[in-house]
Amino acid sequence: MEVGQMQRQWLDYTKSLFLEGFLDGQFLQLQQLQDESNPDFVVEVVSLFFEDSEKLLNDLTSALGQQSVDFKRVDAHVHQLKGSSSSIGAQRVKNACIALRNYCEEQNIEGCIGCLQQVKHEYNMVKNKLENLFRLEQQIVAAGGSIPMTELGF
């Protein structure tokens, strides 16, 4: 595949991530912080998000599996996951976290467990989509091209 075709594919794929609500404007702001002096900035930040999220999701699963659930602890984990999701623009993960925090406030264990499954689902989907995006970026760069700039107007 030639570079121009890969760049168009990248733009179309990126656009779909916004249209489907996986990403929001915060992701564009992250991209704008990347430059020649730090060409892997977005990948590095998102990779840290993945590492933190995996730990938080494990902590949440463990906390909700206890005989006596500490809803303050669960809420603290969800709050942290919501913040990091928001900071990279993972909109659907953030929204699922908001719903989970509402169940925490109600101390609704069934609601929390069901909502945690939704958070995990959204997280896995955005992780998969971003990994695909980064793979496409690597292919473009390997072929001698540059990553196009994305704008909200598409």
C-alpha cells in the first residue's frame, strides 16, 4: 500500500473513532503536544493509560468481589480510572465510569458489578482501536510518510 493511501486510511479510521464516541477532543489535544522532539508522546501517554487501567480494573474486580464491599475504595478506583480516561480522551470509558460511580453512591453491588463489565468492555474496545491506530502510524512512518494532522472538522 502506498503512503498516501495509508494516510487516507489513518484519517478515515481516526475520524470513525470520534464519530463512534471512542475518542473526544482531549485526544486531539494530546496529538498536538507531539512534535519532532517527542515523536512517541501519544503512544507513551496512552501506554501508561493502558498499564494504569489494567491495574485499576483488577483492583476494582477484587474490591467488588469482597464479602463486604468498601464502596469508598471502589469509588476511589473508579474516580482514578475516570480521570485517566478523560485525560487521553477515552470518552466511552469515561462515561461508563460515571455510571459506575453512580452505582457506588447508591451502594448498589449488582449495579456496580454489571457496570464494571461495561467499563471493561469499553476499555478493551478503545485499547484495541488505539493499538490498531498506532500500528497504522508505524506502517506510515516505516513507508517514509508522516502522520497527517487531525482536526475536529475532519
